[in-house]
Amino acid sequence: MSVHGSARAASPAARVLLPLLVGAAVSVTLGVYANVHNPSGRAITTLGFSDVLHMKAWLTSVVAVLALVQVFSALRIFGHLGAGPTPHWVNVLHRTSGTAAVVVSLPVAFSCLWSLGFSTLNTRTTVHSLLGCLFYGAFVAKILALKLRRMPGWALPVLGGLVFAVIVGLWLTSALWFFRNVGTGY
């Protein structure tokens, strides 16, 4: 019997290992960069907001709303909301809102990485920095799990749930904190 013929198929849990390892590499790379990079301390852009902190708080809030759209559309796609077949527009909404969430998050992440770096000023900023790095790793892991064949049925909901939980944590440690302590800017 050949070596390939005797090899056992990877277990369902082992199939998730590749996306998790790639996602972890993304998270660690972002964290290392943010930690060793000498932060500029300057705003790169405000995208029309009064200042960079208001921009980041509001864009993070938009990402959080888009994450809610992701959760509800995923629940509909997987048959947990509504009866009958899922309308095509729900799938389109799910993909579009996910793409929009990542695109909207990019100016926030770039500003955080470039201007501020990895912050350990206090517990809130340390947790926020860790979650910021984890978000992109979790997102990459979810997308890889989506694209790879024969993923176990629990992989996408768990990875999607992780991405959602990280976004909620990011919003709580940034936008909500900011709005409560500084104000909305309007």
C-alpha cells in the first residue's frame, strides 16, 4: 500500500487548523508591527470628521452595525430566522455587509497602527489593541474556512461568532468609551 493510500483523511477539527494558523499569523504580525513601529502620533486623515478620534468612533460604530447585519443575515441563511428558502438578496446582503465592514474598518485600523501603535497605557487600551489585532486574524480565518472544502459545519458559525464578538469588544473599548467620555461630536 502506498504512503498516500494509507494516509487517513484529516479529521474535521484538523481541517480548521489551517485557517486558524493563518489567522493567528495575521494577528501576531499586526501585533508585532504595532508594537515595534514608532507611532507617528499624527492623524493621517479625518475623512471629514472634526478629528481623528471622532472618525474612528463613528466608523467603528458603522462596523458594529454592519456586524449586526452579518449576524441576522447569517441566521437567515442557515435557517434560524424565517421559514422557507432564503431569498437571494439575503446572501447578497451578507456578502456586501461583510465586505463593507472590513472596508470601513481599514481607515480605523491604519490610523491605530500608524498613529498610535500597540497601546498598553491601561487595561482598556491593552484589550483594545489585542482585539484590533485579533479582528483581522479572525476575519482571515473565517474567509479561509469559507473557501476551503470539507470544513465541519460548526466552523463558520464559530468563526463568524468570534469575528462578531471581537467587533463588539472593539466597539465597547473604543467608540462606546469615547462617546461616553468625550461626546458624539454633534
